[in-house]
Amino acid sequence: VDINRYISVSCNVAQTNLDDTINLQFVAEELPHCKCKPAYLGQVVLGLIMNAKDAVQKNRDQTTKQITINSFANDNRIVVTVSDNGMGIPQPIIDQVFDPFFTTKEVGQGKGLGLTYCQDIIKAHGGEISLQSNVNEGTTVTFWIPIKQ
């Protein structure tokens, strides 16, 4: 399948849940077709976009709220990044974000399973997911899966 097609669908679904103050951009390089479970990868992207939405909405200092998705091929891998200019994640808790039931959201707002679920899907595809974040600057989540023909 062409993974970009499924990322694009996820962006379209997410766009219906974003207000006009958030700019969502998808920058797609041409990718080789790959054997995978594309609907699951689309769910990963959608979940990451929705997390980014929450982060940019909390950052009141930003006049431009930006979420950017990039996809490209590198070293026989398909790489996808989801970046935002939201509040960022403090270093003391950054190592916990993939732990089941860990959440930074208000009580009743999140179950703490979103990033755990994303990690499980990416690992099931033979890939990896990681996160880089700076407080008041934003977060970038990167995942890659091997290109399987």
C-alpha cells in the first residue's frame, strides 16, 4: 500500500476536530509501496495528531498553532514524524509517556493508553517510535517501520 494515502486520510479526519487556529500540514515525500496494516498506521497518526492538538491548545503563548506531519524513506525504512509547537513535555516525565496508564491530561480526559497503543502497533510492524520534546517549544514523535515488499 501507499502509506501516504492513509496518513492523508488521518489528516482529513483530524482536521474535522481541529479549530481554525490550528494549522495542520502534511509534507509527504514519495514512498515505496509497503506491506503493512495501513489502517493501524493511520490510527497511530490520528492519535499523534490529536495529542498534538491538545498540546498546542494548551500553549497560550503561541500565536500560530502548528502541527506538521512528514513522511519519507530512509535506509530501507519508512519514517513518519508528527511535530507540534505546543507546551512540550518536562524532562522528568518524558521517559514515562509510553507507559500504560500514564497521562498528563486532566482526570477524566485521558486513559493513558494512546502512546502505549501507538508503540504496540509500531513494534508489531517491526519498527520503533520515539519522542523528543522541549518545554514551551513543542514535541516531535518519530516512528519508522521497515519497508517490506
